[in-house]
Amino acid sequence: MSGEHENEPVESPRAAVTAQEDGRLLVRVRLPEQDRPPRLLLQRRPGKGKPEEPGRLLPLEPDGPGRWRAVLEPEPALEEGRWDAYVVDAPDGERVPLLPGLRDLRALTSGGGAPDVRAAAGPVAVRIPYATKDGRLAVRAWHRTPHAEAGRFTLSGDTLTVAARLYGARLGEGAEASFRRRGRNPAEVRVPLRATDDREFAFTVDYGDLVPETGAAGAAGDAAVWDVYVHPAAGAPRIRTARLLDDLADRKQVFVYPAARLGDWTARPYYTLDNDLSVEVTRSRPGE
């Protein structure tokens, strides 16, 4: 920002965000009077080793003395990733990071904030405002077509049952869930789906089928991670299973599920940093 005190440290402004039922995000920012109309910049973090791409600029309109507002419309959807929020006074101006204020995300808890989802036929486009680990405002975005939304888990003995719903596709003959092992020795375990209609379904996996053979998982053969997918019909491309349609940007540390013991191994479902569903199988350490 310009002015006679431009060389003094800039205090980061704070923004309140409201998720609306129609999928819009309403952002309200407290700012002093500006020499030029301020703008809200959403900048997607680049992948490792990749250059930064142009961000999304939104005008901030006056909303009372020292108050400004911007609206992020549902379309065009944000590309999948994490978008940091800034205030700038020009497209190439200094970026002043926004701090998180009140976040009203009640519309997201019922699957709102993604208007195309209600029809279950279009893409899933989700944006969840959140506070980063260093205390800044960011938006986590997903944009998937099709999508398999994980629901309730049932843990019973050595089995895991997952209820789920399909978006952007319909179930057909030969529908299956697949568990694909990461690493140098990939493998796949498939189980049938039990459908209640052409979108709602459940599947059950026996953890014993996911225990790696000696030396298969890694150098010490002491762990394996299985990513969960759905094949909506025989021969159909796989669809990643995830939990996206609520107000949690990062589920991994929030939802911790109990592990099942299988001899020298333990198995538990978990959500990745991208809120995708996976199963971790690890060898128990001596004394456990």
C-alpha cells in the first residue's frame, strides 16, 4: 500500500468468511482508507518444483467505514489445491496476507457450498476457508468429476465397511471398490459393491487381505498404504474415494480411527492430507 508511512511494517488485516447456500464465499475485510481500490488475491500454492501460476483477483467493494467485501462466485471453480489469501492494491502490488477472522461454514455441513453436488450429476466443486498452521487465511479447493464421497465407517473385528455416494457417475454391472498399494511393489485388492440405488453403495474389506507378504511393502516389509478407489462398472476408470462435502479442510488429524490387530500387524483407515481415504497396515513393534 502507498502513503507517507509506506516503509513502516504493514499490519495484516483480518477477514471474515461466510459460506453461502448457493456456493458463494462472502469475504469481509477491515482495512483503512486506501489510495487505490484494494483487491482480494487468491494465490494457489505451486507444486514442488513448479512455477507459480496467475492467481484469482477479486475486487473489494466498500461495505461501510473501514470495511470492504468481495464475493467468490461458484464459477469458474477454483482448481484443486490450497489458495492463500492476500490484499493487494494492484495486480502486481505488494501482497499483504490476510489473517482469519470469523468463519461461518454452516452451509457446508449439509453438503452446501457446492451447488452442482445437489443434482449428483455434475462436478464436485468445494471451497473450504481455513486457518493455516502459521495463522493465515487460505482456501482449500477440490474440483473432481466424478467423485466418490465416503460416509460412515463400520469397524467390526478384522473388517472395514464403508458407506459412500457417487457423484458425476452412476453404478452399473460389475461395480467394485479397489485397494491399491503404494510403493515399489504395487498390488491391488478388489471387493464388490453393495448398491442401494445407482449412486448409494457400501463395500467391505477384510484387513487380512491387505497384510503385505514378506518384503513386498518396503525395504523392511514393515508397512503398506492402500489407497481406496471405486470402479462404478466393469471396465470403468477408477474414482478416488474421499470425504470432501463438509466444513473440514484437513481431516487427517481430526478423524483418528481405531486400529485392528492381525497377529503381528495392525490396520486402520485414515484420511490423507488431501482428505482421500486410505488404509495403513503396519507391523507391530516388539512389546506392543
